[in-house]
Amino acid sequence: MIPSPERRRRIRWTLGAAWAAGIVLTGCTGAPPATSWPGLTADSDRAYVAFQSHVYAVDEQTGRELWRFPSEADPARTYYATPVLTGTGLLVVGGYDHKVYALDVERGTEEWRFDGAADRIIGGAALAGDLVLVPVADGKLYALRATDGELVWTFQADAGLWTAPLIDGETAYVPSLDHHLYAVRLSDGRSMWDVNLGSALVDTPSLIDGRLLVGTFEQRMLALQPGESQPVWTLPTQGLVWGNPAAADGVAYFGDIAGVMYAFHPEDGSEVWQYAQPNAIVPTPALDQGRLFFVTQAGEVFARNAVDHAPIWQTSEEQKAGLGRLLSEPRVQGDVLLVASMEGDRLLTAFDTASGDVRWTFAPTD
Amino acid sequence: MFWDTFILDPMINTLLRIYDLLGNNFGIAIVVFTAVIRALTLPLTFQQQRSTQKMQDMQKSKRWQDIQKKYKGEKQKQQEETMKLYQELGINPLAGCLPMLIQFPIIIGLYQSITRALASTPVELLDLSRHLYSWNPPSLIPLNNQFLWMNLAQPERLFLPFLPTVGIPVLTILVVITTYLQTKLTTPPSPDAQGSQMTKMMTLYMPFLLGWIAYTLSAGLALYFVASNVLAIVQYAVMGKVDWRSLIPGRAVVSQKP
């Protein structure tokens, strides 16, 4: 039936309103979606995980929540940066609210706060002696005194810093979205050397046998001699590389988003083995006693023999949905593998490293 | 999946290609991309306008008004007679809606492609990296979000040297003004009081809605709204469809009876 002119106008009005509502709803429905993955760190007793509204401390034996910070959720404050332990009873974590918080590890109370940053803190901080180095999304690196949060110096890159710097002796290696890796002197924050690697750098470089190993969006792993601008060797990959390598027993391991896990000799980049599966591997793998643990974006956890990638255990199909997307770096603590999830039905899962059995899961309650 | 493969991915990759060709300036890329999409949908705009014009002409005719008066209390009969009139004059009453329906996903796709291309967080960047065509090198991302004084991935505020603590939402103000102008200048006058009331509501409602979105979401989107509004006004002006007199205060929106 052909609608009347009045009805047609109503239809147009409804369509117009729907168009506007569609725009609003696309970006504004319900709780804001997570914009990064959980930041996970651990000591011998506790796991600390920063995700969305809180930083949580969780008992490693039981999976019980010990404290959360802040105690009440505040929509203006979200946390994704990997927390760092100072070794003096403090846990330092940055927020999307542009602030750096030092928390008492026992109670989760705020001990000091730095509010001099001008942008979001996405990457974890790094501990360098009595300094905490905090990367900020506006490209500034802040060196704060670990004891009280006093600003000591700053360093400015040309684009955002999304990951913690690597500390080696008196130098901080600072990866930036401006494609550069900077070597910054810890005593005064001055740049000593930098190299353009051709694409954004989003993860902390690895230092193995005196060489910096850096994965790039240009689908390659590079080995650099600090102070030199040309790579020592280049290893082409099948997908872009987000997480940098972990190494043990003379072999280094990393994955790419095409789903390939690479094992190679760090001295020359020569291949030991490759293992391909279909799902993206984002974070750095974990190594423990000859076992390689890696996670995929599709919610799988793999435990493999590091020597020849022979299977030890892996998560089942049923477990995948509950685990959600696995983008955070897994951690081995004793005989437990800690895995942090986003978009799953829990935030943390503790696997028995030998059997793959789930010891406990942790899902925060409101 | 269908939406990503056939609408969003081509749009994102075209946007990134333009960004690359323009020397990595995402602000200008948004403006150019909006202009390209407007140019591509121009035939639909023409069709919609022709149909609207036909309908308006018909509604001004004596026959249509006679039908409305004669069958005022008989909605069914009124509808039947109106349909007969449509058939006689060769008017398809849905012809004006169809181009709008086709443009709807394009506009949403345009909006989403800008949001996704900005990728200002790790998850967004990771997801964007998986949607790149081979002709867009991965080194292109993340995009350079700086344009003039703005970070296009963040809500825009201008801090003046003499007013360092108060951020002025310049783009939001521009969005409100240009949306008002665009709605006022390009919405054809309605032949009756009810339609006129709806037009008035749209003229007030849309600027505030889009202004609120511009105030709270990324500056890249706000820039798109401004570009889209200005281009729409220019497009209608070139076609001679802009009624500049409608900006004069107090002028009635309801068209004169023939």
C-alpha cells in the first residue's frame, strides 16, 4: 500500500531520527568497551592486574581478590597499563586519566600520585634504580622518584609512547609510535642515540646477548647493536609483530599476528623451528623449564616443548569462549601460568604449568 | 562480516590511501574523503531532490488540496484518491525515500571508517592492522592524529595563551553552526503546518545532537560533521536549491499557497 504524504513525512522523520540515534548508539551504548588489554604483573604471592575501572590484587594460591583500587569505580578513571613493583612495597600504575598512582602492595591504598602528565598512560612503567619511568601517549617519558613521585626529568619523543622502556645499566631504550627507538641517558633524560625502524614500535624491546631485538609492523624482527643504525640481521615474518621475543637456552621465541610462532638463534636470526596456527599471537610468550607458553587472540593457551614445539597441553574448544581474547603477556609464577583475559567470562585464569588444569579463575564482582 | 568486508574495509583503505597521498595529513584526508563520498552519492541526491520537488509541486496543486478538503473525515477514501492522483501524474511516493535508504549505510560506513582509522588505543590499532589491504603498508599506522591544534583522536579543545585553563570547543561550535545552517538552508519548505513544525524541530534538534557528539567524541568525527555540512550547503547552492532568505529571522518556513 502506498503511504499517504503525512505518513511519508513521518517515515522520513523516523529515518532521520534513526540515523542520528544510530550515530549516537554506535559510540555510546552501555558500558564503554575496553580499549586495551589487561596489564598483568605478579610477585611470589600475588597477581596484580589493571583492567578498566580497577587495579586488582589477587591471591595466587586461591584466586581470591585481596584488594582493588580505587575501591569504587569511577567512569573517568580506567587502567590498562602493566603495573610495576618497586621492590619497596609499592605498586606503580598509570591510568587513562593522565595520572600515575603508587599503591601500597599490602592494602592497595594510594601512597603518592603524580598528576603532571598531559595524556593517557597506556604502557607500563619501568623501574630504573630509584626512578620509575612512565611512558605517556603524548610522546613524553616521565622519570619520577619511586619513593615519592617527584618529577626528576622528562624526555619528549615525536609521537606517542605506548609501552614501557627497556632498562639496561644507565640507559633506557624507549620505543615510540614515531618509528624511532631512542636510547635515553638515565641520569638526565638526554637522548644519546636513536634509530628509525620504519614503523610504529608498540612493545618493549628485548635485550638478548647484548643486542636489541625489536619486532615491527613491517613484518620483520630486527636485531640491533646499540649505537648503530643498521640492523645486524633481519628476520622476515608472515604477519606484523606486536610482542617482542623471550629467550632461554640460546633460543629466542616470538609470535606474529598471522599466527606463526618463531624459534630462532638470536646471534644471527637463523631459524630453529616455526609453528603455524590460524589465530593471531600478540604478546610475548613465557618460558619456564624448557616449556614455551603462548596465547592467541582466539582464546587459546598453548604449552609446547621449547626445543621442538612438541605439544605438552593446550586449552580445549570449550575453554576458548570463557577465556575471550588473550592479548596480555602470560606470566609463570612457580608452577602456575597466569593468563589475563578480555571479553571473556573471567579476568584471570591460573593454569597448572605441567598439566594445563585450571587451578582457579578470577572474575571481579561489582 | 558482510558489513566489514563490503562496506567498512573498502572505506577504511580508501581513507588511508588518501591519507598516504596527502602526505600523512589525516585532517585533510577526512575532508577529501567526505567530498569523494558526496560526489559518488550525487546521483542519489539528485534523484531524491527531483522526487521531493515533484511531490511538493503536486501538494501545491488545486486537485491535491481539493482531495484533502473533500475527504477530510474519510482517511481511507482520501488515501485512495491521493493514490489515483499519484498514478495519473506518474509519481512514485517512495522514490524520495529510496535514495535516502541507500545513502544511510554509506553515511554510517563513512562515520565508522573515520573512527576505526583513528585507532587511538592498542585494541583499535590491532584491529585496524588486520583490515589493511596490501596496497596500504602497515607502516602507515597508527595515523598522525595531529591537525592544526587538534588531536583528531581526542575531543577537541583550544587552549589560548591568555586563557590556559579553559578549553574552547571550537569544532563543537562549528558543528552546531554548520548543522543549523545546513538544515535551515537545504530543507525544503513544508506545505502544511504539521510538516513545518517537524522541520523546525529538526532545525533545533540536529545541531544540538551533533554538537553533543562532537563535544564528547573524537575531533576527527567533528571535523567530518563540519566538512559534510559545508559540502552539503555548497552542493545545494551550486544546484540552486539553497533558499538564503530562510536565514532571515521571522520568515515563515511554510510555503506560500499557489
